[in-house]
Amino acid sequence: MTLRSADFESAVSTNSTTPAVRGASINRVMNFCSSCGARVALRIPDGDHLERHVCPACGTIHYENPKLVAGCVPEHDGRILLCRRAIEPRRGYWTIPAGFMENEETLQQAAARECWEEALARVEIGSLCAIVHVLHAHQVHVMFRATLAEPSYGVGVESLEVMLCAEAQIPWPEIAFPSVAFALRKYLEDRAAAAQGLHFTTIDMRLPGR
Ligand SMILES: [Zn+2]
């Protein structure tokens, strides 16, 4: 699966000037218990310090935790593989291959799978480049370096177009997500310095009251 979630990091980017509100937030759209079907209630369980969706019928506490997104910056002959998104959010904008991790796969496997799904490219995943905490979307994006295992790529069903792009041709204003721009910039800075650093950043566009 690729990045399809309506609450992906760009979803509230139009409110980026809103001051961030500190404090944990919760997805308040859960109505029913997935274990027994009863209506859930929002409350702080005994011994906890945050509101959770709690089922009064069967007692299940529905914890919500950040989702992991895995991606890579695939390089071949000095150029970077970029995909133009065929799906919302940010349809028509450019990204590196990335998407939600599935159960029972490693971060590296997830990153390589996304590259195959979006760009029909086999990659060898290298070192870790960037970790981006996307607080408002409840996601952590983990981006690796990668090289094409063979000089072959195509247009996956989730892409409109795929290209190998020289650094000078990267369409920065049309990059889909801040986390992708961050990973790309750090990748290129490191490459210019013959380094392979690990870079962290936090993106926080939470709305008041969330
Ligand atoms: Zn229940």
C-alpha cells in the first residue's frame, strides 16, 4: 500500500501558520469497538494519562500509535528516481517511493516493495538517511539510501510518470511532501560531501484542539 491516508502529512498543510498545540492527540472518528461492536467511549483508563477509546462492554482499550512509513532515495548513474503521484493526497506532485509499512516486513523490505510498486524498479537498500516525525499525521517516515539493482524502471499503478532526475532538474516546488524534500536535500548534501549521515526532523502542523 502506498500513501493513501486522508490524514497523510499534507492534509492540514494549509494551516501551517497555526501555532502548534502541545499535548497528545487522538483520532476521534472511532465509534464502535472492533472486538464486540459496542459503542466506545473516550476516557482515560486507570493508570494511564491519555484519553483512549475504551469499550464499556468488553473492556478493550483501543490504543492508537504512530504509523511507520518507509521509503528510499533510489539513485542510478548519479540521478534520482522520482515518481509523480497518481493518487491523492498530492496527486500530480513528485515523490520518492514511500508508503505505509505492512505487518511482517522489515523497514528495508517495505522501502524496496514501495519502489517496486510505484516505479517497477528493483533496488538495493543502503544506509538510513532520514527519520521524520510527522506529529499531526501520527506518522514516522523512515527514508533509506538505495541504488537501482538493474537499470530498469517503469510506471507503477500508483504513479503518473517516473523519471531518473539529475540533481539540477529536481522539481523542488512540485515535491509532494515536506518529509520527501527533507530526505532528498539531506541525501544530496551528504552525497556532495561524500558522507552518509543520519538526519532527524519534526514536522508539526497540528490544529488547535486536536
Ligand atoms: Zn468491545
